[in-house]
Amino acid sequence: MNAKAAQRHEVLVLGAGYAGLSTTIQLAARTRKRGNLQVTLINPYDTFTERLRLHMTATGQDTARLRLPELLDGTGAGFVRGWVTAVDAEAKTVRIDDDRTLRYDTLVYGLGSIADTVAVPGVDDHAYTLNSPEDAVVLADRLSRIDGETVVVCGSGLTGIEAAAEIAERHPELQVILLGRQEPGARMHPKAKTHLDAAFARLGVRVRSGVDVVKVLPDGVELADGSGVPAGAVLWTSGTRVSPLAAAAGLTIDERGRVVTDGALRSVSHPDIYAVGDAAAIRQGYGVMHGTCQGGMPTGVHAALSILRVLAGKEPKPFRFGYYHTPVSLGRNDAVVQFTRPDDSPRRIVLTGKRAAKYKETVTAAPWPTFARMKRMPVSGAFWPHGGRYTRIRSAK
Ligand SMILES: Cc1cc2nc3c(=O)[nH]c(=O)nc-3n(C[C@H](O)[C@H](O)[C@H](O)COP(=O)(O)OP(=O)(O)OC[C@H]3O[C@@H](n4cnc5c(N)ncnc54)[C@H](O)[C@@H]3O)c2cc1C
């Protein structure tokens, strides 16, 4: 190793999702001329997974192949294709599934989250998920082979709503039933909820709320009251689970396994590790942030800015983020956009129908060109709503 390489600060970014990719591009673009910092991104695929489109993949629709090496070209950031199997926070190394070990000075943990397939028996064995592009393709194949049967979508959150609508629109030959504890859109303004209900009625999606799925079987689901719902396919979208790697590495985690961070987005137990996106438990004035792409990208950018400030011997600034919308697709030609206060509570302003579908598509398509723009002009990614009084943490003063 030459002297220059020995002095170089190594940043490893785990996960090329919305958050990890934001950190990578920001760091690389802001430091490419300096040569004293090396950023390396690790991800199992060499393409960017647009999670926001996985319900489209699951219904046989083609989506763009967004190649990570092309995006990173010219930034100086390295790319390693692999699945991270362990983090050693004391030795400051990361193990990859091909048995390589990579060293870091600073680690950025952005491994995202997936639907929880372990809490309810049978989910792992019999249910389909939207947890990865492969999972979505497997579901697409199943849906194309069960003409006339029922598809049960478990989970009435936003992923369940979008998936149920998409399946019903693309597969009118199937009966779609959405099961969940809560009414779909329960947190929306009544105007948005009314539109959602009408869209489900139009698409023929049957909704059963107030039900608890206690078991998934090869041919349907069992409910808490002992009754069953037969199905040719069960899609599981309920709950969230994060990678167990942070817990195994001894990082301080919250009750859902997310890395607990300080205001700079550093792990509170291991300040040389930053956590971003769905994998992080980030406290704001309104509570701990929940996983979204709209919040995930700013966390990624902020972690990059914090790392650069710390390396420059400056105090990092506290992260602040306020939500502003919840766009929900209802098939390809309809959607509902619930505008929100910074704490994610619904405002009265709602967009519906074709205009909402256009809005949702614009939002979904935006991250990739945003990354490309950040590469040329990093500052363009550094603006997001800070949430005013909603995000202020009083005890921090
Ligand atoms: C169908 C669907 C629709 C959605 N719609 C919206 C929406 O409209 N608006 C919105 O804001 N949010 C939406 N979300 C949520 C949004 O996708 C997530 O909040 C967002 O992806 C989080 O970004 P992230 O970077 O933290 O994680 P991710 O985007 O999930 O990226 C994590 C990355 O880490 C990689 N990874 C995981 N484990 C390992 C490992 N061990 N080793 C190496 N790499 C690993 C993954 O492959 C992935 O590339 C939706 C989600 C789904 C499933």
C-alpha cells in the first residue's frame, strides 16, 4: 500500500437504496478532486431497485434498468457487488458473502427494510412479497397462472393498497381481497379516503378490515376468529423488518432493530457508523421517522454532509425533516395524493384522479435523475422541508 492510499479515509456505504445512493453520490461528488477520501458502495445488484415500482413488476410491467456503475461513473466512487453478511464494529470491517473482508474508517448503514415475514406462521413458506425484484417477478409469474382465483393481499398500509389496486387493474380475471387490521387510508383526510374507497369499488377490490391474519397456508389464510379465506396467491405486505446485522454488530438499536442515531445521523453507540433511510431510527420533534423514500433521500444527503463536517473538524448540524405528501397509486390511471403536515398528519388538501396519477409518476421517476443531477451539482440535493416547529427537539436546547 502506498503512503497516499494509507492516508485515505475509507467510507463504505452499505445498500444502494434511495438513502445509501444519496450518501454515495453526495460524498463522491463533493470530494472527487481531493483524493483523500474513497467512497465504496456495496449492493447485491448492479442495478438500482426502484422499490416504489415493485408492485408494477409484480403485475408483469417492465421497468427501466438503472445501472449503478453508469451512475457512479466519473464520481470516483467504487462499487462492490455483494451481500453483506457481517459488520465487525470493533475491527471496522465488513464481510461480504464471497468471503471478502473490506475495511472502513467510516461506515454508512443503509440496508433498508422489508415486510415482516417471520412474525406470522406460514408467511415465509407460502406468501409472496414485494421485498426484492426477484420476489416481485415470482409473484408476477404466479398471478399469470391462476386465472379466476382469489388473490389475498395482507396489510392495508400503503404498499398493500397500491398492490391490491395494481393487481385488480392488471388482472381483472382475479378476485382481489385486501385484509388488514385497519381500514385502508384510515389516516387520510375523508376526501382522500372517499376517493380511495370509490377506486377500490371500481376496480372490484374487496376490503375486509378489522381482521387479524394469524396463519398463511398453502391455499389461503387463517384469521384470528378461526375462519379462513381461500386464495390462489397470498401477498404479504404487513409489518416491517430490518437486517439483523446492526444488532449482531452490537450497535444500539430500537425495538424494531433500527440503528438509533444522534442528530448528525451517527450511531449513538458507534459514532464512526452513520445510519440512513429505513434502517435508521431517527428522532424528530414529532417522534421517530417512519420509512419513506421522501425522508430517506434527505437522510442520505445529510449523513454525507455530517461526515464531511466531522472530517473537517467541524460540529455536524442536526438533521431535520418534515413530511409533505403521501402519494398513493391506484393502478396506472388513478391515484390519491394526501398532502401532509410535517408530522405526517393529513391536511385538507388532496389530489385525486389522473392529475394525482401524473403527480405520483413524477415522484416515482424523480430519484434517478436527482442522483444524476447531484453528481454534477451536489448542492442541488441539499434542499428539503425542515419541518419548522414540528421537527424541533426541545430537550436538545
Ligand atoms: C411497493 C412499494 C411502494 C412504495 N411506495 C412509496 C412511496 O410512494 N413513497 C415513499 O416515500 N416510499 C414508498 N415506499 C417505501 C420506500 O420504498 C422505502 O421507504 C425506501 O425504499 C427506503 O429507502 P432505503 O434506501 O432506506 O432502503 P431501500 O431502498 O430498501 O434500499 C436498501 C438497499 O440495501 C440493499 N441491501 C439490503 N440488505 C443488504 C445486505 N445484507 N447486503 C448488501 N445490500 C443489502 C438492498 O438490496 C437495497 O438495494 C414503497 C415501498 C414499496 C415496497
